Amino acid sequence: MDIIDNLRVQGVDEKLIEDVLYFRNYYGLEKDLEYRVTKSKTYFYGKDILSMCIAAILEEENILLSGPKATGKKLTC
């Protein structure tokens, strides 16, 4: 399962997912930089948090991840 499938399984709004796909296609990723993007086998679970993060990124806002250890901050990144 890739990250887009994971968003669908969690019930993230399809319009947000379409916006993410548009963003990915519009900005693209150069072949020589692909090695810098890691592919995680584990995904953050939390529809509301993911939806808020996606909306913030698409609006060019910053996201501050804070909280105690083992709460999924790195997975959200």
C-alpha cells in the first residue's frame, strides 16, 4: 500500500487527496533527487490530523509537530 492508498483507507476527503496528487504532479521531483525521499513502510494513522496537515501544506502554512515521545511525530513527517 502506498501513501495515497493509505489516505483513502483512513477516509481522508477525496478532494484533499486529489489536491495532493495535483501538487505532486505540478511540482514534480527531479530524478537525481529521488534518493532523498524515503519510502516508509509505516504510516501515521489519524484522519483528522492528516487532513489538517494536508490542508495546511496546500495553503503554504507551516506545521509544528510537538508532543511526548512515541506519538507519531516522525511518521507524520
